[in-house]
Amino acid sequence: MRRRLRAGAPHQRASLPWDGKKKEERESMKRNTMSYKIKQYVMFAGPATILFVAVVLLPFVYGLYLTFTSWDGVSKSKPFVGFANYIAAFRDTAYWQALGRTLIYSVIAVILVNVVAFFLAYLVTSGIKGQNFFRAGFFIPNLIGGIVLGYIWKFVFNRALVALGQALSVGWLSTSWLATPNGAMACLIIVSVWQYAGYMMLIYVAGFMSVPKSLMEAAQIDGCTKSQATINVTIPLMRSSFVQCLFLTITRCFMVYDVNLSLTKGEPFGSSVMGAMHVYNQAFTYKNYGTGQAEALILFVVCAIVGVTQVYVGKKGEVEA
């Protein structure tokens, strides 16, 4: 009699629970290997690392090397002079005068930028009609390049305001502010506030929106007015926004060059030359690359110390709050 095989799926061994666990353990061990981590880093962060090394790190190291040479920017030879460029930088009175002007400009501009940005952020988060339109409008000046911005405001200070002052017989508007040392510095500060306030406003807007509304409502229920709730509840919780805005404005103001070049060119009589412009002139105009690089490094160190100190103090207060 012919034996018939029963039709059906072949018998399969049921997978045991520990098989899956072993597979997960193997995958976990694979992810923890150095080769796997290197592959992941190269895949995701490799291009950014290459760009950072090529654009930032290598030029910085090469510039540091030039501070020990007397290279003129043209010849092939770069004679080694040791610390002579640093000694020349410390003896350069014009450089320290430029740093002093940069410090004064930065203190005033940083305060005004953050005050204006904070009140703009308060305005566009208070529920006024068309607040999104105002946010975009206040941010637009930050999109304009510093060179273009400087030439636009140069026309305003030299032509538009002068014509308006003469038409209205207003003495302090009848002459260009750029013609006097104090007026030129005031113009730089005004343009910087107009340019940076919109960008810092967005950071403060994010800070305002991160404060829970329940805390504001609780403060008002306890008897606080809206202004008192803002001072005692909102501002302390926005400390991280203040830290970020102060750091960004400090670094930008210390390194300002484009607006300084297009708006004043350091005039009148070199009274508005900032630190970055003096470094540029020393290196590329007077062909003293070694001294210029040394002065640039000193400017970088000063800016880094001020910025890092400000962040440290702000973060420390944030933790304590």
C-alpha cells in the first residue's frame, strides 16, 4: 500500500527567548566597539570636522607660527624673530588706543543692544496685533551685510539727516556726525544697535515663550501686577537667554570690522579705528604680518577671556537661581 505524506508546512523549531537576548547583546557589543564609533563619527561629523580643521584650526596654527616671524607677505623667506612681534605689539600705542576705543564701544553697544532687544521681545510677545509681522521686520536688519549696511547709514548720516536738519534749522543735525570723533563713535553704536537688536530679540522671544504661563497666572493670583510678575518671575527664568545674548553681542562688538570700514574708515583722523581694523591695517596695509598676527592673537585672547568670564558668571547664577 502506497504511503502518503501528510501535506503541510515543514516543522520549525520555536525560537527560544534567550536567542533574542543573545542577538541584542551581540548588537550592543558591536555598537560599543571603537571601529563602529569611528565609522559613525566619520559618517555624521566627518565633513564638519574636515571643514573646521581646514578653515579654522589650520589657519589659526599658521597664524600663530607667523607671530614668531618677520614675514612681509611677499617674500618666500620667513625669518624667525622669536617674541619680537609681541614686544612690538605691547609697545604699539596706537594698538592699545584702538583696544580702548573697542572696549568703550563694546560696553555701550552691548548694553543698548540687549536693552532694545529685550523690550522688542516683550512687545512682540505681549499679544499685540500683527506681532509676527513686527518680528520679521525687526529681524531684517541682521540679514543685511555689514559693508552694505555701513554705506547705507553713511548716506543717512552725511546726506539725509543733514538735509533734514538744515530744513528744520536744527543745529546738531545740520552737520554730519561722522565729521567729529565723538559723533563717529556714536554713529557706530547706533548702527550696531540697529543691526544686532533684531537677532537678539529672537533669543529673548524664545526665553519669554519658555516661561510657563501657569507661573505668571499664579503670581498674578498672589497679587502681583503684570510688570511685577515679569520682573520677579519671567526675568529670573530667562537667565540663559541673557547669557547667550550677552556672549554673542560681546564677541561681535569686539570683532567688528565691516561696519567700521564702510561707515567711518577709522576717520576722522583715526579716531574711530577699532581693534580689528588696526590689526588688518598692520598686517595687510603696512605689510607687518608678524606684528599684525601677534596683535590679532592678543585681541582674540582678550575677547575670549571676557566672553568666557561672562558665560561662567551667568551660568553660575543660573544654577543658583
